[in-house]
Amino acid sequence: MGYPMEQRHEMRRLARAVDRVCQMILCEDLPEIDIEIAKNRVREMAEELFPDRMDLFEMIYESRWNRLAQQFRKPQEKSWQ
């Protein structure tokens, strides 16, 4: 037994969107705001597709994005410092 075909398709679509954000994080030249916009779009997609699983989304994907950002992005300089 597995997930219905349409749900599997949506899961793959979400996984591709998450992977795109991961690639964006790894690209040092990409502005942080572009990454945040992409992350928000993926969050909205996940909430639309799987509204009862957002806790799982945050635990898996948000932590992955944060870990990648810590490892591969330079700390942003604050203009007020």
C-alpha cells in the first residue's frame, strides 16, 4: 500500500522545490532576499498541499535550510553596525 498517485506527484513537486531552495542557499552570489522569497513560496506550497503536516515540514526542511545557511553562506553584515 502506498500513497495515491496524485499525492506522490505532489510530494515529488514539493521535494523539487525544496531542493531548488537548497541550491539557492549554496549559491553565495544570490541575495538573501531571493532565498527568503523562495522559502516562503515553498512553505505556502507545503501548507496548501499538506496543511496538517507543517510541523514535520518545519522540523525537516527548515532545519536543513538553516544548517546549509550556517555551513555555506557568509554571515550578512549589518548596515547599522
